[in-house]
Amino acid sequence: MMGITKSFSDLVANDNIDFVVEKGEIHGLLGENGAGKTVLMSTLYGLHKPDKGRILIDGEEVAMESPAVAIKHGVGMVHQHFMLLPSFTVSENIILGNEPIKNRVLIDRDEAHEKVENLSRKYSLEVDPDATIDTIPVGVQQRVEILKALYRGAEILILDEPTAILTPQEVDTLLKALTELKTQGKTIILISHKLKEVLKICDRITVLKKGKRVGTVNAEETSLPQLARMMVDRQLTKTFEKKPFEDKENILGIKTLQVDEERGLPAIRELSLIVHSHEILGIAGVEGNGQSELVEALMGLRKIKSGEILLKSKKITNLSTKKRIREGISHVPEDRIKRGLIVDFSVMENLILGSQGDKPFSRNGLTIDYQATAKFSDEMIKSYSISTTDRNSLARNLSGGTQQRVVIAREFSRDPKLIIAYQPSRGLDIGATEFVRSKLVEARDRGCAVLLISADLDEIRSLSDRIAVMYEGRIVAERTPAETNEEDLGLLMTGGKT
């Protein structure tokens, strides 16, 4: 890719970038949120047309006008959010759009099954062709996405944040599979925020910053601190200094909670927990083991079947979400777009969501006091370093890290007794991740109770005072960070250890 420039209105996402990948290598692509990584790779895959620049594959210039053209030239992309149909089988998803046909009109399912089995065997990516997507773990779903690209003849495979939602064991399996693909001559471009994984598997690494290429380094000749400095121009904190934890006041009490999921099946099974003031309790677990239902029950977004929820000994089991917020619960949701923001509202409007009817933002509960709201918004933008042109900018125009800062600013400014933080740093670059984690520690040190739910074991172990492991809707173990490691937690998270 030579001299690639791509703008969206006044935003220059890629500024004259040169990006060269050699055949048969694993090439890491790093950068903060908004650095231009995904835009650059989406341009290679034909999702964006560059304003300027050239793309060459095997020395031949190619006009990547669409993903179909990219696929024709051997480029495949596995997106951060999977593009699979949940009710279809593995083989149906893999062949979709390129189905083997018999009698001119019918899908040849036997041939499809055989092709998927052969492909799975060839590239050591084990899948069950007949399993439906909604019944298989997320790590297997990722294999399906990779097989889907390989089925279409991909020689250059782009992976966007492939390990973001995997357990340590699934990460190891994926990295071994990528190494196997490399030995078979495939070229892999790996977009990631996880520097340890990039250093472990990549041959070379390119770093982008603010839409420009900072440089390319050989993985064996660099280090984690050097890569971090290339990305953010400063030294990052690896561990967080916390005041010593002593059992303080019980803030959150959960007693034998039972909650059903959408189909009426048990999602939370007689779960009991206590979170104290001045404490971060981390909940580790593979996604889909009841974490979402637990958070929704605590926030009043899901009806509970039985059990009690107490905030400072006061029963809040039947309170509305609005009343729970007023009682002192703040919520950093897993999906900031779905639950944390209204993206077509301004930064200012998003900063008061949930409190728009309260003082000082409202005079009478009916109309917004724009002068007070504007003053508050400007203070939050400054205090939380929210990167925006002004308070009236739409939330949809912010980078993911900046959107998360808006959510954090709103939720933490309420002076909460309890913060429920669900995957608070997912999809964030290392600089934004450090910011979010430091704010959680600050809140804990002020006396707030923090319930941290995360699949990122580095996050759980570096922030938590206690760790509870969740499996199939139950707490199956409690540990302190000092008495456990990633392997121990990973086994507990997958039911491999009791």
C-alpha cells in the first residue's frame, strides 16, 4: 500500500501511509483508537476507496473497488464483530454466497460438508460442520470466520482484534492456528491492542499514530515498552498503586439470586456476593456464563426470579433503573453504543443522560437548564480529556476511546456508592485502557465499591482486590490476585477445575 490517504469530511483517517507486507509473514498493525488501522485495512479489503494512493499485490496494481474484488485477489478479512448467522450451521455460514450446486438449483449439502471438513483438517482449524453457530463457543466461531475467508481463497488474511473476547486457552489455540497458516504460505495481518500477543507471534510490526505511519520494526528486535512509546509517546503504567484494602462497609449484597435468560432457562443460579467499600471485586468468566444477566438484574433491566439485592443494607430488588441510579449505582455498560450512549445526541446531552430531570441540569424536572449543563459539560470535557471539537459534537463522530471517556465522565461524576463496570476497556487502545483503569482505582480509593466484570485476565488481576470466577451462572471460586495465575483462572472459567 503506497501513499494511502483517506478522509471522512474534515477527518484525515489515513495520511499518506506506506504499508508493506511480505508473503508468508505475520505482520502486526498497532495504534491507538482512531490511529487509522481499521480504515487502512478496510481500504485493502475494498470497504473504502482511498482518496489517493496505490495498492499492489504481487507487484500488480489493483483497484480495490469492493470486497468482491478483494476476495478475487486473495484478500480476506475477519472483522472484530463476527459476521455469522446464528441459526445457520457452520458449513452453511462458510459456503454462504459461494454454495456448491447440484441439479443447477439445489445446494449440494454433502459436498459442502465435505469441503468444510477438508478445509478444517488442512488448516488445523477444528469445527463441526453440522453445529449451529448459536451452540458453539466464541473461539470456535472465530475459526468459522477464518475458514470462511480461506474457503473463498484468501492468501492474505486480515484479523481485526481476534483475541478480544477469547479465554487464555482459546488465545493459545488461535495463535497456534495462525502459525500453522503461516507455515502453509498464508500472509496474515494482525490488528491488535495486546502487545504481548503481537510480540509473541508477529514477524514484523507497523505502528500508526493519528493517521500516520510511525514506523515498522522487527518483532525480535523490539520490546513492549518501545512499542508502547511508539504508540502513545509516553511511559505507560503497568501496575496500579492502590491503598491497602481492609474490609470496610458492605456496599453491595447479593443473596441467592436467580435470574432466567430470554428462553426462560436459568442464567444465574443462587448467586451470592458481597462488595465492600474501598474494594474492586473482579468477576472473571467466559462470555455467556451469566455475566450479562447479572449486570442487567443489578441495574433493574431484567426481572429476577428470586433472591435479594441490597445497597448499603437497603433492599433495592424491586426498584426501577432510574431509582437505582439515584440511590448511588453507576453503570459502565459492556456495549457503549447500545447501552451507554445515544450516538445522535451531542457530547453535552450524553454527559447528563439519566440525570437530565435532576438538579442542576433541570429547573423543574421538565426543561433542561442549558447554562448549567453547558458549564458541567465543559468541566467534564476538560477533566476527562474528552477529545472533541466542542460540547455540541455528536457522539457518533468520536473514536471508541473518546466515547468511553464520555460514559466514564458521566457515571463517575455522580459520586456513586457502587460502580458496575462491564468490560470497561474492551476495544480500547493501551492509552485509553490505562485511563479507564486508573479511574476505577481512583474511585475505589475514594471509598466506592467497584464490581468489575471482564474477560481480560490482565485487567482482572491488575485491578482486583478479590477475584470471583463465574461459570454457568454460579460463582465457582474466589481468589486473591496473589494466589492465582492466568492458567488457574482459565481452567476455572471453562469448568476444567473445581
